Amino acid sequence: MDPVEKNGVIDRWVKKHLVLYTGATRHPFILSIRDGTIDFSSFKRWLGQDYIFVREFVPFAASVLLKASKNSDDNSDMEVILSGLASLSDEISWFKQEAAKWDVPLSDVVVHKSNQNYCRFLESLMLPAVEYSVVFTALWAIETVYQESFSHCLEDGSKTPPELLEACKRWGSEGFGEFCRSLKKIVNRCLEKAPDEELKKAEVTFLHVLELEIEFWDMSHGGPK
């Protein structure tokens, strides 16, 4: 990592809000997977809810691509976003296969309030008035929380149940990690050029993603409330 990247806006924010960031990336739900103590009913709950979320995430990611085509000062941004979009079709198929394996009837899943809140937040980011740097901050944060969470379950010493290794490898892989690092470079570039007011909006968006991720993990780990 070069010095500029290491001292970019994102790293400063992560350091500044480390407690919240750690809460999102080292949540008890994730730690229960890593140490092998997870109740599989929690995983099944997460599976059904995240399938719904991913379907809502697709139009959001597409809206980021559209903003890139109009607002980005670097053509390579579109290529990075496209690579992420291309993987979402496979991701949705994976959720369906996993749901069948775990006997989770996706058509019967009732959307939890925390999931509804998250999806409404994505919809708000799709409005034309929302700045490119702000939506890209959200895209990076959403993807990176999963990458850092599930990669933790693959580290040496983890006791992740064999049944969950495939799920962890989907988001914890080096390939997905490289994608998230590409997103980070783009968002750092955008934020370094952003005016102060836009920078504040992006930071608030970053924090809101972390809060929503924690609520989503809470729902998965603890059940309906």
C-alpha cells in the first residue's frame, strides 16, 4: 500500500470511528461463525434476509454505474463497478441454491424491519441529487464490511463449520478483497477532491452504513424483535 493510499480519507475515517467499524466487521454473529458456536438457525435467518437485500442492492449498484458514466473523471471506475454487477447474478443464484440446501423458503421470508430500513436507505441514495462520492462511499462500505467480516472466518485458528465455509469464501476470498481495494482507491480519489459539505455527507453515509450493518447482524444473530 503506498503512503497516499494509507493516509487517505477512508483510513482516517476508519481510525476516527474504529469502535463502530469494529462493531460492524467483528460482530458477535461473525465471531460465532469463526469460533464454531453459531446456531444454524441464525445463519438461515441471515440467508433469507440477505437474499432480499441483495435483490434490492442490484438497482443501487446499477445507479452507481449510471452516476459513474455521467460524473466520474476516470473511465476505469465503470469497469470496476461492472465487475461487481456481473457477480451479482451468480450471487443471487447462490442464495437460491443455499436456501434450498438449508430448507429456507425464500418466497415466505418476511422482511425484517432492519432490512426494510437498509433497503430504504439504498433507495434514498439512488436519487439523482446524491453526489457520486457519497454513493460510492456507501458502495465501498457495504462491500468492505462483508469482506472484512467473512475473511476473518477464514483466518488461521478459525473453527468455522464446514457447512459455512462456502459462504465465507464467497465474501472473504482474496478476489473479493481485491475488488474492495479497487473500490477504496476510487472513493479515496473522489473524496480527496470533494468540497467540505460533500465530504461531510459522505462521512455521515459511511457511519450510517456501519450502523445498518450492525442492525442487520443483530437481527441475524438474535432473531426477530
